[in-house]
Amino acid sequence: METFGIWGLIPPLLTVVLALMTKDVIISLFMGILSGTLLIAGGNPFIALTGLSDLLANSLNDGWNLRIFLFTALMGVLVGILSKTGSAYAFGHWASKRIKTKRGALLLSWFFGIFIFIDDYFNSLTIGTVMKPLTDEKKVSRAKLAYVLDSTAAPVVIMAPISTWVVYVMSVIKESDGFSSLGISEMGYFIRVIPFNFYAIFAVIMVGFITITKKDFGPMLHSEHRAEKGLGLFDEEKYGAVSGQVEEKFEEKFLDGAKPYDMLVPIFLLIIICFAMFPINTWMGRGYGDVSAYSGFFDAMAHMSIGEAFNDSDASTAMMDATIITLLITYVYFMLRRRLTIKTAGEAIVEGFKSMVPALMILVMAWALGSLIKSSPADGGLGLTTYLSNVIVNGGFPLALLPVVVFVIACILSFSTGTSWGTFAIMIPLTMPIAVGLGEAAGMSGAALMSATLVPIGAILGGAIFGDHSSPISDTTVLSSTGAGVPHLEHVATQVPYAVFVAISALFGHLTSGITHSALAGLLVTAIIFVTGLYLLSRFWGDKEE
């Protein structure tokens, strides 16, 4: 048996429904995982519980997941130190004197998100840490900040030629049947795909558009009105508890001497060290690149370019190393600045780590549920991704409709599993040979054949980003909630209408580009639907007298 068929939909659907009903994400994830293990165990509760235990343990048995887990916890420690010293408050107070408007605070958050494109996890936590004091001061709802963080995380990283995602996407493309017949390098192909990734492009554009025009609608408008009226930056009564944040508790004597640069020095130090650790780890033999042919670090450094070393790096290793180094330097820095004592440093570490416990629990359960959904029955999973892919992708659709079909299934897969990388791994190898075969059957070759593959692959990347951007069990969505300090369900409820709207706009773009094989035509149609739709939604779903 390759899959459990349509029964595999029960865990993700049950998780989403329970989360909306109970407002408790952790219990909902637990019940979703349990329902899946019960299916696999044939209804035997004892076997199901032991299977659930194995799933949770194995989610941290993966080196990548474990390092991301520790990175998130250590980021909580860093935020705890910045909060304990009064640095976050000092920066917010300084910025509030120079950035006078709510729009300015949101635009600055947007710009930070676009330019810090190294990794989606890194983006969500660091920018949230820096901008939260300022956006709080300007009465920006935490849901709006989380939306900005999430919309400039995965959607930006997937379009950056140098990022933690590039090497993975390129490796999947390179190993797909039919790619070798296109006569192009995987990096060159990836760059050509970017203009066809309509969802990612317009997800980023929408943040700026909404900020400048103030055309919010739906649940987000309600959250914004609450914040503006002083009723609260988030709605804990309606959406449940905040998934994780560090309360600004610090001694007044430390606040008196806190400076704005005390906030920025550790953050920029973290960014610089993180960028440096990507190639350094590869040259040390701790990345994906093979350095066995070199005699040592300096020999590898001399023969492997920075670009190659960066792309071959293991992002989780680089980020965790950078965080540990930054924490040590930050501790010494604040001791020399007399912003910390041994006692207050210990308190900051404990408070920072405790603040991340709910987010860490959600991450582990989200990984376990994702593994349960996408693994085959032979590997102890439900095989849902394979089932859905076979049903939709292999339905015999004409080449012109292939981009629309794969976009829809990529959206469904990524939203159900909360992972874009798993969607890439399933959809790209399935779609590439289909696109090449249909193109060759239609007499295409050369540039025309390449265009026939670029359109559906771009649609897959966009569809996968949709789920990573909007799914309640996506790790990036969880970390955006954590970075902004907002109830997870409030972030999901306010962001989903925006994400779905962009996905519908992109759908028409993919339909157009599937017919014309033109990125420009697809972008133009998407833009027309996007602008028209935003005007209508803000008018009919943007009633300020709620």
C-alpha cells in the first residue's frame, strides 16, 4: 500500500478544525497526530500512543530540526537579554521620536524584511525583536506585525539568488527527470524561474501596498481597530494565549543608561556572524559541499568561492553557531557596559528560554504532523502528499493548464503539511518530466521547451510558499507569531484572507502564462486582478463601523 488514500486528510483537517474551535494549538496538533497514528495502528490505542511518542522523539532526531529548535530557544535567550537591559525599550523610544507615524513603522519593518533575506526563520525572529517596541508605540496590532514578518520571510527567501533555500531547490531541480535535456545549469534555471513565482512576488508587494494605501480588510482590520482604540495590541480572549514572547521586565537602574545602539549592536552582530558562518562552515566540512579533496580549511577556502561555499552550507548549523557566538559576545558587551550583572544575566536567560517554550512545543508537534502526513506507509506515515499528487498531477491535463493544476495542488499540499520544502520534493520531480514530455510531444525544443517547464515549476514554488506562509502548522508561521508576540491563531486568522487573495490573483497569472509562456503577461494579469480585488475587498469587507 502506497498511501492511506483520502483518509490521510483526517489529521490536518482535524488539527485545523480543533484549533479554530478550542483556540489551543498545542492540543489541536496533539489530537491531529493521534488521529493519524490511530489510522496507522488500525484503531489500536496502545500502538497509536507509542507511535505518537516515536514521532515526537524522531522529530528531534533530525539534525536540522534539532538545531532549529536550539536556535529558536537561544534567540529567546538573546531577546531576554535585550529586554532585561532595557535595550529594546531604549531603541523603541529612540525610533518613536524619528518615525512619527504608524505607516513609517510598518514600512521600516517591510524594508528590513526584504533586505534580511538570509533565512525565513532568522527573518521572523530578528525583525520581530527589533521592530516590536516601535510598532507597539505606534499602536500597530501584533497581528499586523506578524503578517509583515511572515510575508517577508519565505516569500522573500525563495526569490533571493543567495539564501538558505537556493541550494535545496536547485538540488531537487537538478535530480528531476528531464532537466538535463534543457541544457542549462540549475542556478541559471532557478534565476529564470523567479519571474514566474507570482505568489511570492505579490505577497511581498501586498505588504507595501496595504501599508501605503491603508486598505486593510477582514479580521486584520478588526485587530488594527482594537490596537488604534487602545483595546489591546492582540485579542487573547478571542484567540487564546500568546504562543511565546519575552515580557519587558528590567530594573530601572539599567534602563537609565540604556542606549538605542545597545539594541542594534547584538542584532547586526548576529547578522554579520551568520553571513560569515555560512561559507566558513562549508570550508570546515560542516556543510553540504564536499571538501574531502582539500587538505584543510585554508585549502578549501582558496579553491572554493564564497558563493559556492555559501550555497553549499547547512543553514541550521550556520545559524546556531552564529547565535552561540553572538550570545557570548553580547554577554561580555553588556557586562562591560554595566547593563548586566551575573544575577540579572541568569534571570534574562531563564525568562528568555521560558518565553519560547510554547513555540518550541508547537514546532516539535508541527514537524511530527508533517512527517506523519508526507511519509509513506512503509516509513510509518499516511502518504497523503503522494496520494494528492497522483490524483491531480497525473490527471492528463493539457500543457497550458498544467501550471494552474500544479499551483492548486502545491497550495493544498503545503497548507496541509505546513512545509514548502516537502512540497518541492514531491511536486518538482513529478512535474518536470511531465512538462518536458508534453513540450516535446508538442514539437518544442530549446528556449520554447525551457519556457514550457519554467511556468509550472514557478507555479509550484509559489504554491509551496502559500502554505509555508499561511498554514497554522507551518514553522515559519509559528515563528512569526512568536517574533511578533501575538496569539498564533490571531496571526493565522488575520493573515489567511490576505494570503488566499494573493493566491487567487496568482492563479489567473499562471493561467495566462500557461497559455502564453510569458512571465510578463502573467505578471500583468496578476497585477490587474490584484489591484482591482484589493479595491473591492477594502470597500465591501473593510467597513470601519464594525
